[in-house]
Amino acid sequence: VAGTFRSVIFPSSLNTEEGLRPIVKFKCKGGKGHKKGTIMLPAPSSFATADNAQYGDTELGFGAKLAMDLTRSATSSEGREELQSQFTDITNKGIDAFKGIFSGDNQKGNLLDLGKTLAAGAVLRQGAKMQDSLGIGKGVAMAIGATFNKNVTTEFTSVSTRGFSFTYDLIPSTQDEGKDIHNMITSFREAVYPFEANLGTVLRYPPKWEIKFRTTAAGDSQRLRSFPALAECYLESFSTTYNGNNSFHTDGRPVKTSIQLSFKEDRALTLDDIKQLEEKGKIES
């Protein structure tokens, strides 16, 4: 059973010379159980979009911080072989320092010497590897009231998928426009839901949408570049408020119908995706 999508242009004056104005074109791409179709509405007077990236705190510890610093240096000035030598030398010094604490007869003196060094922070950082394997560094640090520097830094993790919302108050001026509103609502509502297949064991995804801002409803119109170009979306939610002012036409049609649409792009975008959208109006696969 296929959906009942019907293409609509509202208000009907959008399709006449008198009603030429920027529009937004919602194109349903169809799919299993859903028909293709297009709905055109006036471009919204207000449209918000947000570009968000996700960042979090991560603990590098001693080894990862050292590796990060050495790698940064390797890509700028110092040679790789010299950096490898520095890394090995620092690591060995740290291990030897902690091994020396508990070797020989003067363990107490060694601990006192370590305490002095820890005040400067050098051996404490160099001994981070021993902390992980034997717990020695942690015990010493707690005894003297110090702790290893976790080297917390900001880590980029991902980019959020973008979401977009549209709100319209639909007021029909003719009976035909009243029917157009009804058909539009039916088409949007059905596109939220998945299609049931394989005797109910499988749910097919709802259809994707192309949302384009155009200078007019005419077929040869241009892209409205004052609005952002959007990637393909899913219709995440659709809500309808019938007759918020409690008034009816003589044939029972509500005087006003309010709709709210929320779309979500089908994936997180990269810089290349954004540049393609702004330059070409679409992402080329």
C-alpha cells in the first residue's frame, strides 16, 4: 500500500506573476511505500540554523603528552631521529629514578631525595609509566601530597547532525486552497512514518527530503543564496494545530491551520560537504 502524497503549491498565488516571491521547495524523494512529490510554500520570514561540533576533555597522561609534543616538534623543526632519542632518554631516566628508590640500603634517603625532586615536578612526571605498572609512583605521591599531572586537553570527537524547523500559519482564501492544506498535511504526516514490510518484521525508513530555497516557484528559478543550502533530510516531526482561533468557514473548513515541521539531515557533514552545498547546492556522491 503506497502513501497518498499529493504535490501542492500554497498559496496558489505563488504560481502567478502577482505572487512571485522567494519560496521553499520540499521535495519528497519517495521510497518503499512512499510516493514522490513536491510541496512549495513561501520562504519563511525567519529561519535558524546552527553548526555544532562536539569536544570533550581527555586525559593524556605523561606518555601521550610527551608523544604529542614530540610529534608537533617533528612536524616543525627537529629531526625524527633526534626526537626518538630524546623520548627514549626521558623514559629511561624516569624508570631508573623510581627503581633507584627501592634499591640499595639507603631507601629512606632515596625517598627524601625523591621528595625534593618531586617538589620540582620532574621525576614525578618521568615516573608516570611506573605508576601504571606497579603503583609505586601513586603511593609516593600520596605520601608527600602530590599527584601526577593528567595533562587534560580538549579533544575533538564529532560533528552534530543539523536540524531545521519551519512554522506556518495556513489561511485558505478559496475552497481549493482548503483542500490543498488538507492534502499537504496528509502528505507531511505520512512521510514521518516507516513502511512495514516482511509481514511486520521489517520497518523501511521513511523517505528522505530535499529542501531548497528558490527565488520563485517557477521552474527556471534560481537558488536563493541568502539562505543556506541543506543536505538531504528526514522529516523528524510534524505537528498541526487546527483552528486556533475557533472560527470556521461555512463548509466546515478551519479559518486557520498552523503546522510545525522539524527536519534532520541524514548524516553529519564535513568541510567538503559544506563547500559543495554552498557552491553547487548539493553534495555529489
